[in-house]
Amino acid sequence: MLSASLTLDPAFRVAPVGRRLFGSFVEHMGRCVYSGIYDPGHPAADGRGFRGDVLELVRELGVGVVRYPGGNFVSGYRWEDGVGPDRPTRLDLAWRQVEPNTFGLGEFMAWTRAAGVEPMLAVNLGTRGIQEACDLLEYANHPGGSYWSDLRVRHGDAEPYGIKLWCLGNEVDGPWQIGHKSAAEYGRLAAETAKAMRALDPDVELVLCGSSGAGMPTFGAWEATVLEAAYDAVDHISLHAYYEEQGDLASLLASPAAMDRFIADVVATADHVRAKLGRSKRITLSFDEWNVWNMSRFAGRTQAPFEHAPELIEDTYTLADAVAVGGYLITLLRNADRVAIACQAQLVNVIAPIRTDPGGPAWRQTIFHPFALTARHARGEVLRVEPTGPVLNTAAHGEVPALDAVATHDPETGAVSLFAVNRHLTEPLTLHADVRALGEIRRTGAQIIAGPDPHAVNDRANPDRVLPRPLEVPPPEDGRLTLTLPPVSWGVVTLARPRVLSMDTVAR
Ligand code: AHR
């Protein structure tokens, strides 16, 4: 039997757990918007066309922020088409779609309020530029008394939207991107767009486009160039990463280690630019697209006819994919001192935790569960746990620990949550946790995602085939907690402690 150990100590603080780490992404792509979140003819749709069953699942998922409207789509998008009474039908060149524009900014903002999530908007720096970005910001955030803000009021939204988070384009480094640019061209455009947007609204937080993947030939050099051009004008730099099982399950389960390395490389590059420019501000990371995506099965759309809401990259996820997703969430939490925002791509139907049938039911994919459990139980502050144990050798990512883990501690309630993954394909792993520093533990519990078939899926016929199950965790003995994680599993262990009273509470 494999065994590994770690230590839970509230003193090993990394950073507060921000709700923006549990972000998602809604792109005008495939059936994410149309027949996903928005389906006016559906029996569960409200008066605005929002599917109520999907909204309930989004709340259950625990999403904190949603990026919109793309993605590659935004690089050819005219935001004005999606506001007011006249909605022209356009051709979207990114995904070869017919876009009716019946869902646009006002609908998205109403949907975010219904879902209880923060909006994160991307501006088009592919086919458009500074002026259109400022017009959009004025429409969204200026209270009134100007052309664009008065137009918003006339369209029925008297109150400004107050959108804080703005992405300066999308994947501009990618040759596939409409309006693809060199790092020098993009860095300058982004810096000037940021300057103008800040002049209009000093409260915005701006995300500069980093690389669309760590495997891009320009990775590293791109970050250095665009950050040198725009360092003072932006707050965050983006990272995108998709992983898949290509006949090698061990490498998929090890892929969170590649995510860790990607984060470390971008942090190093950003801090190098900081030193070079002699600045004190640190740039934080917006990992605003991440997920499992079986990209090698996607033939692309360059030859496809233009269609409205085609079924695009509707990957059906396995139990092993859910374990990998649990692993990415562990990585993101561990790096919470530098990763300020993270968005799983996407929310509904398109490589998504939620699937819908047009006119029919909505269901939870396997990857829904680790996200929902992490969003629910990660509270307070992230704790380092320094696991030690056996190492696995993988083809794609070299040596990785069989056990990966991170914890959170809520100083308000005393609750501690330990998130852990066993990446071994066939062996259970016994985990020994030193919990002496936690003092009294009143209750232990655990939820685990595991099963005999790592390729089991949830689908329309069997939407609950893969579910988290309770795992018996005996109370700690002599400050040591012991539990066994099955092969290919991810879980959360919850430890209830007596409420910790702060001086503030005591004084009252
Ligand atoms: O999420 C799907 C696509 O992946 C997005 O449109 C793009 O930004 C990325 O390449």
C-alpha cells in the first residue's frame, strides 16, 4: 500500500481564498449561450429567456465570476449589435456561426445578477481598437449625461453596470485569432487602450493577454514584451491551458503539474519585467481559460457551413477528467498568492460542467462535482501542506508526486478543508495528516470522487453515474488523521473545529 504524509497548520498561510478563483466563461460559441444559458422557448425559461434549471446549476456550482463574450468570438464582435431594439444578424468568422445578437450585454448583465456572479468583459482588440473599447466602457459604466451612457439608460438600464474586470482582447498571440498581432504591436495597442479606459473609469481592473498556451513558440518572449509595454497600465496577465488524455491516463492526471510550471514561468517573467522597470507593483495572473478539452478530436471549423448555435466541442467528461479538474483546482488554490482570477472554460455545453438538451433537461457532467465541492468548501485562507510520498513517472510531465494536496482554513469558523488527489492508476494511497496544530477537532467528514471505471461518464440517460460519495474518516488519534484514497480519486476532507474568536468578537 502506498502512503504519503502532510501537515495541516493554520500558520502555513498562502493567501486568502478569493471567489474570483472559481470563475467560468460564457462565449458566443456553439450552444453555450443559445440553448445553453438562454433558450426563450424552453419550458424552464423565465420571461427574459434565461433557463431556470441552468441558473440553479450555476448557483450550485458556486461560480464567482463569468468572463464574456469570448474567446475567439470577441475578436470580430461588434458589441453595439447586442444592445437596444435593433439586433442585426451577423456572421461570426471565428467559429463560422450565424449570430442573431438576441443575447447581448444587457441580457448578460441581467443574467449575472440572476446567477449572483461578477461579470468580466472582454473588449475586441482584433478587428477594433481604443475607440470601440471606450464606447463600450462608457455604455457600461458611466452614470449618464453622455451619448453612450444615455443610450444604456434609454435601453432600460438606468443604473451603470459598474463592471470592474476587463480583458484587453483574447489570445492575440495566436495566428488563428482574427486580428492576430505581434507582441510589439499588441503591447502598444493594449497599453494605449488601457490608458484611455482608465481615463474614463479609474476603477477598472485590466487583464493583458498573455500566451494562449505554454506550448506557443512565442511563450515567455510574448509575456516579456507585452508587459514591458503595458506594465504600469494593467493589473493582471492572462494564461490559457487545456489538457487532454491522449491514450495516456497517467499523463492526464499529472497535467496539473504542468499548470503549476506554467504559473511559475509567468510569475518569473512578470517579476523579471518588474525588476527591469524598477517597479514595486506586482502583476497578478488571470488564468481565464483552463479545463480538460479533447482538442485532438476537434476537426476545426474552417470548412464548416455558417450555422446558428452548432454543437461545438461538447466533450463528455470521464471520472478521470473530474480527478484532473480537481487537480487543477488544487494547483490554482496553491498559487492563490499570484493567481487572482481563474475561469474554467466554458460554463454550459461547450467543454462544460453543465450540459443541456434544447427543450429538454440539464445535467451535471463529472467535472461539475470537484468544482462545486471546492467552491463550497474552500473558505478563508489557503494553507500549504507540504506533502511527501511516492513519485510517479509520466510520459508527458516527467516525475510527479502520486499525492497532491492543498488545504484551506477559515479563521471565522475554524473549519479546515483538505483537498487531495491520488494519481496512481491502480494503487490506493494511505494519507497520514499531522493535525496537532489544529487542536480540538469536533467532526470529520469527506466526499470522494472515485470508482471502478476511470472512463465512466454522466450522460443524458445516466446523469448521476459519477457522483461524489461520502468517505468514512475516523477522528484523529494523537493528532494524526489517517484516510485511504482509492486509485484515480479526488476528494475533500472537512474538519470542524471550535469557533475561533477574534479579539474583535471578544471585545463585543
Ligand atoms: O474556449 C474555447 C476557445 O479556446 C476560446 O474561444 C479561445 O480563446 C481558446 O482558444
